[in-house]
Amino acid sequence: QVQLVESGGGLVQPGGSLRLSCVASGSISSIYRMGWYRQAPGKQRELVATITTAGITSTNYADSVKGRFTISRDNAKTTLYLQMNSLKPEDTAVYYCNVLHSYGNDWGQGTQVTVSS
């Protein structure tokens, strides 16, 4: 099992920036992919971005965030980041950290991001 704790959410004006963090603990050596998902009120949870942690690093982004969001991680696989720039009201959601590992997958508790003037 991997435990995940997100932070960095909050209220920001359109066009602003936020940086989310996700600290992982537990069986971190078994992690092979980390990612961010989000869920807006009344909508299904959707993928925002993922990053692999084994071998050559590769990233994947939802079309809606390409060019605005950047996913990264530290080499120890203990912390995952999501830099969010040029935020839009439609980015408002609860953002969740997720990891895939040898024993399955785990989720964080989520952090609220609200983009509003």
C-alpha cells in the first residue's frame, strides 16, 4: 500500500497559478506511474496528467490542460507535483493524486482547486 497526501489547493483568479504537491509514503519502491485526476461537481473523475517512474520518464496530459499544466516528480518518487498556469474557471475541481504500483493503485484524499474572480 501507498499513502498519499495532497496539498496546495485553494482559491485563485482566472489566469493565475497554483502548484499542487502529493507526498507518497509506504511501498514507494513498487510505484511505476503517478498521476493527477480531478472531479468537478456533477461530473466523473477525469485524468489530468500522468508520469512514469520506471525506465525512461514519459508524461501524458489531457488535451484540456496541455500547454498550461506541468507534471513532475522527485527522483525518489516521494513527491509528485502539478504546476498549473493560466487557470480557467473550468479547472475548478477536487484534484486527486494517484499511483499505480505492483499491488494495485492508491488515491489521496483530494485537494480543492477553485478558479473564480
